Amino acid sequence: MSVLREQLLTDMTVCVEQALERYDDKTGRFLTQPDGPIAPGASPADLYWCPINQDILYALATLYVAEGSPYRGNDKLLKMACRAGDAIRSFQYPDGQVEFIKADGSKWGPTYMGWTNYAWLETYALLKDELGEKRRKDWEEGLKLAHEGQAKEIASGGVHNIMAWKAMSCYRAGQLFDRPDWQELATRAMQQVVATQRPGGYWPEHEGPTTLYNLVYVHALGLYFIFSLDESVLPALEASARFHETFTYPDGSVVETIDGRVKYHPNVSQFALVSFSLFPHGRRYVRYLLAVMKPERDCAGVQGGLLPSAYHHLVEGEEEAVPLDEASYSTNYHDMALVRREEPWFVCLSALATPAVGSRWGQDRQNCLSIWHRDCGLIIGGGNSKDQPEWSSFVAGGRFIPDQARVVPDGNGVAYAYGQVYTLLEIEVEPNWVTVVGQAEQGPAVHQLVLNLKKGQRLRTGAGFETVAGEDPIWWDSAKLGGWLQIDRVKIELPHGARLRWPVMPFNPYAIDGAPTNGSEMGVLAINLDSSSARWRISVVG
């Protein structure tokens, strides 16, 4: 077994062992405590479970069959995998759909749950001879119903990350159940996916990239190639590998600054490892990600079959360097963002301007700056929200979403237009600090930095105020700040007139009532600009 596969097996084992505590032997379900408030009117029977919790069965099956696994041939694990699949089958409607229930008890209607169907399908392939005739036939009926339904959805047309995933799963199901019509349909769908990729290696959602959900396209397309050997998809896969190699923080987490859907998460994504491994630079990227991955924290990889698919299908070979190997570089990536690395800093400035969208899933592209530090992680940034001006880099001209944005010629900043008001964000990156300069012309503006400030962090100011972020809100004006603010080890030298507000809670599209999750609170530093500029200097002390 190769070193990488051995690590994947070890990481998978850690993730599965954590999840075993959530197994309910009465139902075969894996339960999860909801991250946030319970949905109004939720039934106790629906709490702490959603169908995608069952995706872990692919990892269970992998550990059961894999050579070198501590659970190889383990009857208890086999029983759990079988019961987990039975739980999916028993939850299906007659047409193969399941009710989309989340762990908070909210219900989102019947759906063909592509993530779960794929994980269940691969588990069937691995355990077919262990299932027994009755269970095997029952699973086959459920899987065929699910993929017949997914095939009808794919045939209706349209490109979306979920449809790409379902097309990949239908191709694989076509192989296992001798359905060439599903394979042909999936191939046509993947050709559409390739045709709609934008320059720069991403698929647009809400008129721009979404770094996280782009990985769904990439993972699906890569597995489709593994199953089909359709080389026509390789250029799109290579372009997407370059995209993700650029928009990854040095700790392996996904850069959220250009993402129009998802906020920052400090974990290492385990999507698309197979897809990246098809290219020498992608293989180096995979090795890098696995080196910084912490399975006890990044256990989402057993959901949707991410780690198991990497274990079974990873391509190994020669490697080439990626940007993350460099201690210092600057990139204007396809005029959509500036990315600067100057060890120990990583800075991203978005140059995307897209209109607001009505869908709850599309966030306002408003928070244009992120600053990350090797020792402190994300300091400034965190992503976008919806209908909340306090999350914007600028509020000007009656707007909080820029109408236009462009990288300035010298490569150190991005200019924005908010109606008739023009603003500029510039960055200066040195080993010991990052300086952010905000400017406004032809009208007043409010310039804001969104702080990754959480409960339990200690705050000190130049005026001598000190507190720990807790239950009480913080509203500190310039007099209380006194020229600088220190949050744990991060010190921010402030322009005169700056003020602090905490907490600021974001809209959460994944909760039916938009309620924020625990730990999603942020802080906001703001200053009024009147055809003037403001300088903020960020450093790490101690």
C-alpha cells in the first residue's frame, strides 16, 4: 500500500471511529446534534438525523474490505453498514425519493439525495456478496429507483453541481446494473458541464464562482473520468485544479473571499482529491492537503464518500510544485482576484461585482478582503451574507454591493464603483505586518473590515479597555479604542474615527429560518470616509 493510501485509510478510520458513537442500533441511523436552533414545529422523531448522515456507510464498507484496515472482516462494522443501507431503503418513497430532513428537524421536501445514493451505490458494489439474497435484491430495487429518478432529472437539462454529481452516480450505476442508457445520458450531461466552465477553471453559480461548491463539480467530473476514461473532460479538470490550488489558504482551508455561497470554514476540504491526482501539480496539491489535514476535525470526508472514493481511485505518480510551495508570490488570477503570499501572510482581494440575487442560496458579493496568518489563521474576512450592509467592505452611494470592480494596474489593489462613488482597497504585505488602505472619491463612504472575532477571545485597546468576548455586545467608539485594538495576539493599528461592533450575525441559507449557526459571529471595524483614505496596520505580537 502506498504512503498516501495508507494515510487515507488512517484518516478514514479516525473519522469512522468518531462517527460510531452516533450510531443508533434501533434504527440503523447515524445521528447528529444540530449546529444551531431547532426548527419550529420539528418532530422529536426527526431530530438529530438527516439522510446524508448515512453516507458514512461507504467508509464503513471500505474499512471492512480494505487490506491493512483495523476493521477488515469486522462483523460489527459489516452489520452497521448493512443496517445503514437498510435505513436509507426503508426511508424511500415508492419513487425512490427520500424526505430531505435536516438534523434540526426542518423538512425541505422529497428529493433524490445524490450524495447518499452514490455512497449507497458504492457500498453495494463493495458488499454485494455479503448482503444476502433478500437484502441485495431490496438494495438493488432502491438503488435502481433512485438512479432512474436521477436520470429523469438529468434528462431535463441544466448544469448545476448537484446534477453533475447525480450524472456521475448514474454513469457508475449504469456500469453496475447494465444500463447503457444511463451511461449515455451521463456522458451528455458531463459534456454540458465541461462546456459551461468559465475561464479560470470554475463553474458559475449566481454569476460568479463558489469555491466550495466548485469542488462538487470537480469531484463528480473526476470520478466520471475514472469510470468512463472520457479524455474530453481532462482540460476542464486541469483548469479547475489550477483554480483550487490558487484559492487555498496555506493551512489547507478553502479561500472564501470569492465565494458567492459559502462562508469561511477552518477545515481542509476532502472533495476532489481523485480529480486533482490526475495531474502532476494536482498530485502535489493532494499530498499537501493530506499533510495538513486533521481527521479528528475534518471528518466531513466520510460524508458523500469523499475519503473512500479517494482511497479507491487516487492516481499516483510524478509531482510538480504548486503555489502553496512558495513562500512569496503575487497573482492576479484572471482579473477576478488578487492573491498575495508573503510568509507568514496570505491575502486575497476579490475583484468580482455581481448583482444581488433573489435566491436564498446566493449571497451578496460584498466582503472583498481576507487576511490570513500562519499562527492565527483567518483574521479578516469570512465571506459574505445577504441583505446585511454591515458585512460589506464599503457602503457608499446608497449601495453595499459594488456595481463594478477591477484590479488596478499596479497589482496592489482593487477599485470599486458604488453608484457615483468610487472606492479603492489596497494592500501592502511585509513579513511583519499587512497594511490595508481604503479610499473613497466623489462622495462619502463607510469603510469596514470584518473581523473573525469569536467568543472567548480577549480584547484590549489603546485607551486601556479590556474584555473577553462573551454574552454582552460590544460597541466601542474611537475614544474607547484609543488608536489600536488587540485581539489575542493580533494587533490592529486604527485610523482616527474607527469604531468596533460585535457580534454581527450572518444570514444562514442552510437553516429554514435563516438562523445563524453557533460560532458564526463576527466583528466589524468601521470608519466614515469623505473623499479621504484610512490606513489599518495588522500585525501579530508575542
